[in-house]
Amino acid sequence: PHEHTLLADDNMPLRHYRAEKGNLKEAIRKIKCTLKWRDEFDVEDIKRCFDKINDDDDEIISPEKQKKFNNLANIIARENETGKIYCRGYDKCGRAILYLTPGKENSNDEYNNMRHLVYHLERAIACTRAKSGREKVCIVIGYQGFKLTNAPPMSTVKHTLTILHGHYPERMYRAYICDPPFVFRSFWSVIKMFVDPATLEKIAFCTGKEGKMLLERDFDTSTTERQAGGTRKLREFCSREFLFDTPFECTFDEKQK
């Protein structure tokens, strides 16, 4: 019973089964590993740390739990000050778009970086579910302002891949790496060795006319950020508004419509 409460949703076992290509024994092992991780990493608390509890809500949160929520909210808010990760808009099929901008990295705390990443993965998934009922999300990685000094340590890269591969299988529809600078090539040549083949097939490098055509095929570029081929100037991202004032299942600016 306790394990069931740790499931991300009822389809989580099926996603692991598909990811393991029908190997039931390995899928069960991965599911148990993910359930243990979600419990120990406090994923549910990370998801809820910005929740506003109304007086008419039946739930009673203990002072200790509220203190934990407040601490997690402060950590994620600090990590998000530069807007290095956030959800904005959807692709043409209703999948939330998660923007990552490595050039805006503002922290070298690996554990808090992972908390920040998990919060936004969970939020993108929730937005997709609310919008279209789908399970996968789009990731757009923009490299404006990127320098090799912004590149994360290899331990952080491995930790990120472990979370994505091990605990969020079948969640990424496609990752769009947009206009990567020349200096990124040496970094990519190292990290791609740690990326499994199935994930590599979902990574698209978007440069030149072909990249523009792919972005226009998948997105309404009148609603995307410039780094994703956006054709209009959008309202500037406000981290506090996104985290504290926007419902968890809504992307940035969505409630303004």
C-alpha cells in the first residue's frame, strides 16, 4: 500500500516496462528503485512546496511539514532566480515545453540543482496532463550566453542523466538543442557517451534552415521563446510569479490568457 502512494501515476509501471523493452524482471527492479528514490528524494514534497493551503481545505499540515515546504521553496526559488529552467507553452500536440538555458546557471550545489530540475520535470508533466492528457514533455535547450565555464561538473551531468533515464523513462518526447555554440561540441562529445541510444534518438540539433523547419513543424512559433524559433517578443519571464502565483499545472503566462 505504501509503495502505491509513491507511484507518479497509474501508468508508471507501464512506462518502465516499455523502457525495458518488455523485460519484466528488469522493469520491476527499476520500478522499485524509482519508488525508493521518490520517497528518499521527497519528490511529493518538492512538488507541493509552493502550495497555498486555504482555510477551507480539509488537509492539516503540521508545523514541521510546513517548515520543510518553506525550506524547499526557498531553495528552488534561489535556484530559479535567473530563469535557467521553466515551463512556457505547449507544442502542437499539447505537450508542455520545458526551457533550459545553461548560460544562466547560478549555482554549483549539485543536490539543490537536482531538486530544482525535479520540480520542473514534475511541473511540466502536470501541465501536459492538464492540457492534453498526454505523458511526455518537450525540452528546449538554448545556448545563448553559454561558455564552457557554465558547463556543469561531470558528476552533475551523470546525476541528471541518472534521474532522467532511471526515474522518468518515456517522459521526454524530444529534446531540441537550439543553435549550440562551437564550444559546446567538445562538451557534447564527452556527455553523449553517457546517454543511452534510445534517448539519443530523441535529441534534435536545431541549426540553420533544417532546425527552423523542425521547430515550425512541432511548435506554433508565435508562442515560443526566441531560442525555440519564436517570431514574437514575449513577456519577460518572472520567476516569482511562476513559482508563487501560477498554479502548478499551468505554464508561465498561461493564466494570463
